[in-house]
Amino acid sequence: MTRNRWLDVRVEGTPKVAIAKVVDEEVNKPQKAKKQTKKEAALNEGPEAAPPKGNTVSIIGWNKGTSEAAFREHCGNAGSIVDFQLNRGIVLLTYGSSAEAAAAVASLNGTTIEGNSRFISVRNYDGPKSA
């Protein structure tokens, strides 16, 4: 955005008026980085927050207060769970192999954990999303 400013310019004692166009400083400021969503931030937290790809599934859609034990019991039917991470509304389960992870997606997607009223959505985890 440009604005006009009046300048009083004197050349050898004779006053003259000039118009100078000034560009707002805000236009030239570097743009701010895009804010991450809560889920993106959860997936990008620290080095321990990125489990190995292929063996890991992400789970969303359970009732608040569901315990880790309930997840392990419900999802353990698909294979051996090596790692459990709860990050702001997303559970990341790492299975012993990619075949077990694929079996978990096929058999657990749309099921309900005991004591819950909501069904879970289970998908392959492809790692943190880049902005």
C-alpha cells in the first residue's frame, strides 16, 4: 500500500513542494509461517514422536478417558504392539511387523473399544505431514 506524503523541499532558498510516495513497511515484512493445526503439531513433537513408518497405525475417534490398557487389549488382537503413543487426540500404535499393522487396519477400522460409544478410525501412519 502506498501513501502520499508532502515534503517541503528548498533548493537555493526557493520553497518547492514535492510529493513522495512512501511504501508501508508492513508490505515489505516477511510473511509469518503458517500455523500448524493441533494434529500436525502433535505429529511433529520431538524425535520420539515419529515412530517407524510401515509398522505404525494412527487411531482417532475414541471416548475421552480411554486408557492405554484398553487400547492395548482391543488392538492387541491384530498383532504384537511394540510402542504406544498418545499425542493430542491421536494414538500411534507400532506393531511388530508391517503385516500386523496392515491386519490392524483391516480388522480394527470401524470397531468400538469396550466401554466406548464411538467407533475408532484406524489408518496406516505415514509420518508427520510437512507444511
